[in-house]
Amino acid sequence: MNRAERQAAIQRLIHEQPISTQSELVEALRAEGYEVVQTTVSRDIHELGLTKVRHESGKLVYAFAEDAAAYREELADALARWALTLEASGNLVVVTTPYGYAQALAQALDVAHHPHVAGTIAGENTVLVVSREPATGAQLAQELQAAQRRAA
């Protein structure tokens, strides 16, 4: 088995079943007759540009970047529906939502894998978004507002 065959098998497996961890991927490949180690699979994941997205089951699974683009569109829709205000401070963005919608918006932010979002914390009606350096909170807030306007 060469690298191209192994990566083709990974692509097929990712499209056929939800795979959450490198260990699960190693086991799926072994079940198909590929003898691989986790470090090889880790390198393949990087080379294939796999990312993690939220599966309908609720767990994070591997997906391809083009599949993740759909989640970015969903983020824009979520921002248009639920973000009432966005306020930047340092490397943070505070987003207010109607009561009960902060968790849904935080999940949309997490699943979208926005390159400038390091993480989120949600309450009842407030989401704290932490920007990934070197982006500032102000830059991230502008990007989120632009996505919100596009979807509105």
C-alpha cells in the first residue's frame, strides 16, 4: 500500500462514516487491511486538510475543508438570526443574543472553525468569543458583522 492508496481510503472512510479520532481512523483502516500507525494517519490528516465539524449525532468528526464551508454559511445565518450586538475588547468579542440562544450561536461558531476564533464560552444570552492571535477582537468583530450582513 502506498501513500496515495492509503489517503484515498481515508477519503472514502471519512465520507462513509463518522470518525472522531485518529485512533478510530487507524482502526477503520486496519479493518480494511491497511497496516498503519497513528503518526502516519496524523500526517495524512494534515496533508488532506481534514478538519473537525459537529456531526448530527453531536460529536465532532473529521471532514474535508470544502464540507466545512457549509458550516461557515450556517454561521452567517446563525449570526443574522441570533446576534443582537457584537462588542470588541482586546482579543475578545462579546455577542449578545435573545435569551436562550447563546449556546446555539456558540456551537455554530465552534463548528464553523473560523480561522480567527480560538474558542467560545456561552451563557444564557451572551457569548464570549476569544480571537486567535494575531487577530484582535476588533478585527474578529468586523469579520463576524460582515458575515452577519451577508446573510441578512
